[in-house]
Amino acid sequence: MGTGRRELWVEEPAGRRRLPDPVRAAAVRAGLIVALTLIQAVAAYLFTLAGVWSAFPLVLSGVGSTVVATWSVLDVWVTRQVWKQRYGVVSEPSSTARQLRRERRTARRAAREAARIRKRRERTAGRSAAASSGEAADAPRVAARGAAGYRGAGAPRSGRGELSRA
């Protein structure tokens, strides 16, 4: 490509994003219908000025075409709104959905961080209490034996069907 010739087709970045396919199809359809309606209206006007017999049927069909053209333009708007609702909000800074997502994300991060800090404090509190005295270090083992139903020699046993209070 060092010949110094410029390419015939140079692709430039688009200023706006491309319309979704259903919206673009509806817009093309509406454009064609509106164009045909305008041509029909001009023809009806000229036929009326010339006094041609087919001017009256052309005016009547022009009224119908105007209704169809209006419907097709509304179809573009409805199709665009439906596409937005189904496939996401347009990415704009003023989007309320984006703001809500941002707030939920921030709340989740804060909750995770609070849980992390709480666990860390519980761990350090457990370590410091156990390390402060020798008896306290044995306390979890004694409590575990008691919770498991360990009884000394003189402890009364529960009868069959009775619940243990250990």
C-alpha cells in the first residue's frame, strides 16, 4: 500500500449507533410509504388543477394513504419503544435504570465489606480471649464435651424418652 493511492472506500467511525434491525426495517417501510403518499398527493393536486377525471379517486386514495402513512410512522415509534423495553435501556447518563443498578451495586459492596469486617472482628476477638488466660483456652473444649452429653461419674442419667438438659 505504499503506492500513495488512496482507497476508494474509507470507513469512518459512526457518530451514532446503528438502529436495531426491527426498528430499521419499520423505518425503511415507513419512509417508502410516506414517499409514495407524497407522490400521490402531488399527483392528485396536479390532476385536480388539470381537471382530469381520475383526480377524485386519486384524492380519496390519498386520504387512505395518509392514514396508512401515519400508522407506519407510529409503528416505527412503537417498535422502538418495544425494543428498548425488551433489550435494555438506551445507554445514556440520564438513564434511571443505570442509576438504580449503580446504587444496588454500591449497596452490595458495602454489605460484603461490612460482613468481612464483622467476621474479622469475631475471629480476632475469639483469639484474644483464648490467648488471655490458660483456663479460657480450655473453655471451648470443656463446653464442647458438655454439649456432646459428657457427664462426670456422679451426674444423673436421663431415662429413656427423656430429653437431656446438657
